[in-house]
Amino acid sequence: MTNQEYHADTTRISKSGLDLIHRSPKHYWQKYLSGEQQEPTKAMLFGSAFHSFVLEPAKFQSEYLIAPEIDRRTKDGKAHYELLLASGKQIISAGDMLEIQNMADAIQQHPIANQLLVGGKAEETFLYDIEEIPCKCRPDYITDDGYIIDIKTTEDASEFNFGKSAYNYRYHVQSAFYVDGVVKSTDREINGFLFLAVEKSAPYNVAIYGTDEQTMELGRQEYLEDLHKYDRCRRNGDWIGYENIIKPLSIPKWAYNR
């Protein structure tokens, strides 16, 4: 299954879909079921290009095109850019390409990270059911010795701030959902889930974090709650928004411990 086919399949729910369900089922419906075309953001395009460059370099060469400096305000510049678009490839600016190369070099120069992405397999699709609910996942990379690797581009890979990002983006949910999915799909033994975090600006620091059992179990509980909510909406055809009540405003518990 190609990446495009994977994302086009709405018969199964992914972790990204669970994130929208967690926010509100109406958000899930808007993105996946409304029929409206969703244009990827610049950040999404950059992240996809970086992942492809690091994990599937041959695919990057066939699907991406590096644009020279073009003044698109001029007639010649507009014509030149139209020719680039006609190639059918994704267009990457020279500036973004330089950042991508610097980030990839940082991974190669890291004594642990450069070994994690050798000898395994990138971008496999896994289809599975959890409590009879159709699910899917597509890990960045799985090593031969049973570790799932997920590459995260970030502004700050330091322990505290990446931890905040992990909470906000529900990386603990991703860890559990992916590990359970791969095991259910293949009976393969998975020994752990590692996040390879690389900063998007100089000095392009790299950090590696593993999901511990307590965090994994919390993620498992959360994804099951989201799956059950998704299943109810799917069966009832009622993709609800936020609750129609007045609720107290609260902040995350970690904020009180600073």
C-alpha cells in the first residue's frame, strides 16, 4: 500500500484519526468524511519531505523537486514555476532543502541515531482490528531487533520541552497504538518504541526517547477510549462536537510542578 492509498482509506482509523476523535468527532468527520479537499500545510509538506529524504531516498528523488530561487512576481518567474509544477512532483525550496540536509546530517553524525535506521524496514502498513474496530498504522521504521522508530521534527528536543510536546501531541497514544497494531498484525515481538527527535534549526540537536511501560499503558487506555467513541459515532452516524455545557477551565497538572 502506498502512502497515498494509506491516507485515502477511511474504512480504518489511524492514530491521526484518533487525535481528531479525541478533540471532537466533528473534527474527524470534517477531515475524513465531509468530502472536502484538505490541503496539507507547509509544515506537513516539510515533514513529509524530510521523512522521505531520510527513510526512502530513492522515493524522494522520484517524488520531490528542488526549486531554484525564482522571483514568482515576474512573468518569467511565474512561467518557470509553472514548468516545475507540471512535473507532477512536490516542490521543495532550496532553503527548505538545505534545512532537510542539515537535519539528516545531524542524524548521521549522532552515535546512536545513525545505527537505529540501518537494517530494518521503513514505511510498512499494518492493518488490524482492535475489539472488532478496523485500525491501521504506518510506522516510520522497524528495526530487525524489534524496535519501532518514529522520527519527530521539533523546535526543541530537550527533555522537558519535548516531554511537553509528547503530551500535547499524544505520543504515548501513538506508542501503544503502533506497538499493539504491529503485534496483532504479525505476531512479531516488539521490544520498545523510540522517538528520534531532531531540531529544525542550528545546531540541529538530536535526542532519543523511549516510551516506558507506565506511559505506554496510559496511551493504551486513551486510545481504547477514543476507539470506543469513534465506534459509537460510526454506528450512530452522529459525529458530535463539544459538550453543550459550561465547564470549569483547567490547566495540565505538570504546570503546577514547574
